[in-house]
Amino acid sequence: MRRLFRVVIICLLMHSCLSISSGEATDVYLRGLKKAGRKINIAVPDFEEEFPLIDKKKLSKKIAGILKNDLAMSGWFKVIEKNGVDIDIGKSSDIEALIRGKYKIDKGKLVLECSLFYVPTQKWIVGRNYITSEKKLRSKIHKFSNEVIFRLTGEKGIAHTKVAFVSNSSGYKEIYVIDCDGYNLQKLTRDKSLNVLPRWSNDGKRIMYTSYKKKNPDLYLIMANGQYNVPISTFQGLNLSGDWSPKGDELLITLSKKGPPSIYVFDLKRKKIRRLTYFWGIDCSPCWSPNMREIVFSSTRTGNPQIYVVDSEGTNLRRLTYKGWYNVTPSWSPKGDKIAYVSSDKEGYNIYTIDVNGTNVQQLTKNAGDNEDPSWSPDGRYIIFSSTRRGKSELYMMRKDGTGQFKFLSLKGKCFTPSWSD
């Protein structure tokens, strides 16, 4: 019973300064674009340097490049490659939005001015100033990217989010964290042990994971900066991470302290646990629905592992998958409409989605090695997953419909079980 149950088997063994509303006309225009499914044409010229410095010329392109990548990755925009664009552009231009930016070095600090101009209304929509350092530049640009995305689409941006995953690059399976644009890789744990299943808290500040560093598969909590690494569940037997509550400190975990692996709700603040499922086989990989009313998980209660849904009180159990003999690692879309999971077929292990009512099964990966461990982006538009299509296990991304698949990360070792932060 492979990848999901491989774990079971192993275990058993700058500040804002300006904000200008674009008005109802802008909202109507943008709603029309979204309804038509067309991307917004946006230009991001290189940032202008207020006091030119020879050794800082590359910074102009770097800042614009971060913005371009964030906006293109969001899926909402088509980035038009034009420099020297004047803000007095007529409505006949193919450019619908323009970002104008300036920067300077003041007393060792990097001062950024970022503004968004909307062509159809000929208005500045938003402006922001940031005071930062070059080391924290990407973070500030991600923040402005999210502002642009929200102002032009009404949707929250994901440029600031991160991905946690497991890699054996050091010779041990350790937890790593990386920005969702593939930069700022950090090794989070140095346990020199077997660490698996990292899962983000809803505030993006904490990660729970399972570690063998004390010989038993115990559940640990670590801050996203690598500090405060402490055990939180150390029952004899399995202590497997599952999912954080969208609203607080309740965790879904798998424990085998009273027999077979079962799903529990763990109140982190009160240190109380509540058993949710009762079955003689294996129940694992629980994940909350966005509204917390239901929980999806994998179970062997019909023989081979299948996907099931149960309400948050443990009642109203229903089987979701019927196609495929091996269906595991469900992940509920933040939009609440779909569940991604892994299914085995004659080609290997592939990622599928299914509507929450059990209909509309769609295969997203095909003829490309084993594809596993799906995790949704917080806007529900992308899925990150592991794939062996190039030999070793690496991290890939794709759109929610399976299109646009690309390699996100490849390290010296293998990469497994990605988890996307909120």
C-alpha cells in the first residue's frame, strides 16, 4: 500500500503610505475580464534609480523581475515586456495596467516607491512605500505583488507564501522551507533522523511534523524560523501529523495509542485529544474542509485504501472514491469544491481531483513517473506535488486543472511531501 502508507509502515517500524480607489468603473471592467477568463495585460518596466549608482544598476531589473514573476505565476496576468512606458498611455494600448517604481539607497536602507496605474480609467489605483534592506527586498516586493493582485482581481495573492517539504540532501530526512517562487531555501531541522509530513499552521508561523529522533514516531512543533522545536504528542506508537484547523489551534493527527491508526482531534492549547474514527484497519491523512464542517481522510475499511468524508463530530461517514484500488493522501481545496488525491493505475501513481459530492473525477498527471503528495496553494489555483518523472523524486507545480506542469525544485537529494502555507 505504498506512499501514504509508506509512512505508516516506516513508523510502525516597509509601511504603507498611499491608497487610491479606482472606482466602480474599474470594478465593472475587471469583473468582465474575470468572467471572460482573460488575463490582464500588465507592464512592469525596470525600476528607476533616484540617485544612480554604478554598482546598483542590476537592482532595477531585479526588482522588476521579482514583480513580473509574482504576477505571471498568479495566473491572472500576461506580463507585457516593455520598458520606458509613459503613464499617459491611450486606451488603444494593449497595456491595461502599469506598475511604476523608483528606489534609492538612504543611510544604508533601500527605499522603494511602488505605484499601480490603471489604463482604462487613467487613474492611479494604489501606491506603497517600503523601507527595507536588500536581504528583505523579495519579501517587500511579494507584499506589493499581493496588493496589485487584490486590487485588480479581488483575490488574495500568494506571493508571500512558502512551501515546507522533506529532503534527504544531507543524508537524513530533514524539513526544509522555501518561498513559493523557488527562492530563499532554508533547512529547518537538524535532527539527523527521519522527519516526515510537515504541515503549516493557518497563521504561517508554525509547522508540525513527525520525527524519529527519540526512536518513536513523535509529533513535533517548530517555528517557521527554525526556533522552538518541541514535542507535542509522544504517545507510544504512531503520532502522525495531519492538518491544522483553519481557525485556530486544533490539529488533526493520526495516533495508534489504542490499537490501529485512527484519526484524532488534538486541542493544542488545552492539551486535550478527541478520537474521531473507530475502525480495525488504517485511518490516516486527515484534512479539514475550509469551513471545518467535514474532514476527508484515507481508510482501508473496505480493504484497499479509499477516500472518505466524515463530519467534524465523527458522524455521517461516506465513501468518496470508487474508481481505483488505491486512493490516498487527500487534500481539500481552499475553495471547498474539490479534493486532490493520489490514485494508483497501470501507469503508476497519479494525482486526481474529485468534486466533494463524489462526481467529476479528473486525472491531472499522466505518463510522467509517480506523482504524489498533492498540496493546494492558498488561493486554490495551483497544486504542488512530488514526481519521479526525471528519475528521483522532485517537486513540481501545476494549475488546478493539471495544465502548466513545471519543475519547482530539485536538490542534491530527493524531495517529498510538500505542504503549502496559507
